[in-house]
Amino acid sequence: MHLSGIIVLIFVPLHIKTFKYGPFYSNTNGEMRDLHRLVLEIFQSPGYVAWYVLCMVVIGFHLWHGFSSAFESLGFAHRKIITRTGHVLAVTIAGGFSLLPLVIFFCKGAL
């Protein structure tokens, strides 16, 4: 959990910096943010896609343990429904966020 926590701590500010405070693009109305264009540009880089998917896997493992552990700290120890909910949540979040860069990278021509 310590290593995954450190990776999450590095990933979140980098993610926010890239996608929240990223570049402005010129158009007919002046300069504006274009998140669609930014996402398509960022996820063309194999290194960034690998980093992003790796971080999503780490975040998935972090949530896999952390969700049920948080409830255990509150006194709800060994509840199967909480553990299973945490597992479903971890796979859904990590898998869903990993899917976007993989689809963009491997389906370049289709987009």
C-alpha cells in the first residue's frame, strides 16, 4: 500500500496538470481549451499510454484493498458485501479509465 500510495500521489497532480491546466488552442474565437483535442494528442504517445495504464492498474490494486480497509477502520470488519463492492469498484474504475487511452492509441485511424 505504501508504494501504490506514492504512485497515486505522483499520478494525481500530473493528471490534473495535464488535463485541467493543459494547453490552450487557437481557433476562430481566439484561444480556448479543447479537452477532446488534448486527449487525442496525449494518448498518441506510447510512453504516456503505458504510464497512464500502469497507474490505473496501481490505483485499481490500491482501491481493491483500500475500500474494504476503510470500512474495517470504521468497525465494519469482514463484511463480504463491502469487500465485493470494493473489488467491483476497483475493477470498474481502473478498467474504465484504462480503456480510453488504449482505444485512442490502438484505433488511431478510426477516430
